[in-house]
Amino acid sequence: MGFNTKQIHSGVTPDPVTGSIVTPIYQTTTYVQDSVDEYLAKGYSYSRSHNPTVRALELKLADLEGGADCTCYGTGMAAINALFLAYLNAGDHCIISDVAYGGTYRLATKIYSRFGVDFSFVDTADPAAVEAAVRDNTALILTETPANPTLKLTDLRAVSDIARPRRIPHAVDNTFLTPYYQRPLELGADLVVHSTTKYFDGHNATIGGAIVAATAEHDEKLRFVQNATGTIMSPQVAFLTLQGCKTLSVRIERQSANALAVAEFLEAHPKVEQVCYPGLESFPQAELARSQATGFGAMLWFEVKGGLAAGKALMDNIELWTLAENLGSVESLITHPVTMTHADVEEAERQRVGIIDGLVRLSVGLEDVEDLVGALRRALD
Ligand SMILES: Cc1ncc(COP(=O)(O)O)c(C=O)c1O
């Protein structure tokens, strides 16, 4: 089946009781058992462990990423937390992309480092740097590509080739491109992490997370953590995310086309210092972008001439583009990572990895592109 068919039908069957085409919200705590001997005959016991609405979403996401199974969580950060809990013990070492969502950095440096886990933030765009960072106790490699917010890419095949012979699980945060454009498991990764808050929901309506596992063994480890720590997604969020998934390809294709037009407009504007979008010829890793993904996504960033002050003035005054955290939704959003999404990343580290003070991040939505460009033109002028 093709992706468009899967995003609508995978994981979902008409409700056996009513025939409802849309999977109902199973708003329940517990499930009657047939007998002590036939405990779990229907697969459900207690909604911290399993819930039919959440399960439908897990099956759909597993199919879309081409994985064996999937676990869903209350937030994208809860998914990354589950990943760390499943794979990292005191004394272990973990490699993370040096540019990644600020919350991932915060979880590693402010929480897991307290429990004796050592982290290296490595330029995963450079496979030799990844290889050099591997230690005997490296227990997990987490890459994020394109990375939030600089859009630096990791060569997923190369990093997977380093991880596999050493039996180090390679997890990829695929939030920015979604399986419609990039499928890390097909490129050799073991696990795919998502903030479903972004493109799977797509409507700024929920917060959620997911991990798709390449094998049942990986999924089992995560499912144990999901249940033991009580971080499963709620059925309402799963319901809304299931609806969002059905239009994922249509939304992200149009949003990406809008993003390219916005990037081209900005690149030609005299008041813009620099623009970064993987679909531009000027993108430093343009070849890699084309070799491991089938699209460029709807995220970009730019810097206004005049740096931080000029950027702030633009963000405070622009119409239509909403100043807010989040990305991937139908509404176009404008974000200042240094004060918003990446505020907890130390300044020296931010400077080192290119999260410059004047970086303005755009999440391009589904509005008419003429309106989006018009608002940017007026704000720049
Ligand atoms: C790439 C990436 N991964 C993970 C997360 C965390 O997801 P959530 O906000 O759903 O906890 C975010 C949030 O912005 C993100 O951008």
C-alpha cells in the first residue's frame, strides 16, 4: 500500500460494536476480564498499560515508519525520556547530535547526568566525529535530522553503519520530516522518535510523542518503560492525532512548497543576511538532503541584517506569522530559539553549534503563500 492509503487506513478498523468508521475515544480506566484463566483475552487490562485508541495510533505510526511496533507517550519529551530509561544505565555513555531540540539537551544535561550517565554532544553531520566519540560504554546514539533549529543534517546511513557492528542502538528524531519524507529505519536506524505534537497532529491541538521500533525486542523494552513509568498518551490526544495523520502527506507537501517559496523570497531580499532551507541550492548539505529524504520539509531559518535587534523588531511586529513555540501545524509560526525553544542551552554551546542570537525560525503553514510572503515583505520593509 502507498503512503496516502496507509496514513488513512493503517491501524484503524471500524468499531466492532457500532461500526463507527472513526476509532472512538476509549475513555476508560479498566477492562472486564473473561476469567482468571483468560486474563487479557481481549488484550486490554488497564489504560496505563494499553488503550484501544492509543493502540490504533501506535499501529498506524509503526506502519508509516516501516517499523515492527510503536509506543505512544504523553509528550515528545516523554518519548525521549522513555528512550533514555530503556537504554541508559548509570555508567553508560550516550552520543547526541550537537544541534538538537533544547528540551533533549536539558533532559540529558540537567537530569540524566545527575544519575551517572555521560553525554557527548557530537557533530553528527561528520561520521568521523561520531566514530571518534564512540566509547566502550556507549549505549545509545540519538541523532536529530534536520536538527532543530539550525537544520544541520546527519548522514543516517553512515551513522547507522558505525552503530550496527558495535551493537549500539541508533535512534533518530524524525519530527521535522515525518515518515512521508524520511524513513530512518530504511536507512539502518533502530528506533525513530517523534514529537507527534508537530506534523502528525498538525493543528496545534495536542501534545504527544511516539517511538517506532525496528524490532519487537526494542519495542518490548520501551513498552515496559511506558507502563512502568506511566507515560502513555491519553486517548483524547490519540484520537485527535489519528485524525491529523490522515492528511499528513497533503499538509506537509503544501507546507513544504510554501516553505520553498518563502525561502526563495527571503534569499533575494536585500535586508536578509542569510537564509537556511534544505531545498535551496545554497544549503550546505544539499546533496545529503536529496540522498536520504524525498522532501525538504517546512522549517527554515533566516537572519535579518542588523542581527538580534532587527530580528526581534521583525518578530514583534510581523502580521499573520504567530510568535509562538511549536512547529508543523497549519498555522505559520515564527520563533526565536535563543529565548524560546533553546533558552536552556548554555550560551557558549549555542554559539559553538551555530544557534546564533539573530536566528529567526519559521514553521511554514498552509496559508496562501502570497499572504505569508506579503507579511514578511511588510515586516522587512
Ligand atoms: C525535534 C523535536 N523533538 C522533540 C520535541 C519535544 O516534543 P514535545 O514538545 O511534544 O514534548 C520537540 C519539541 O519542540 C522537537 O522540536
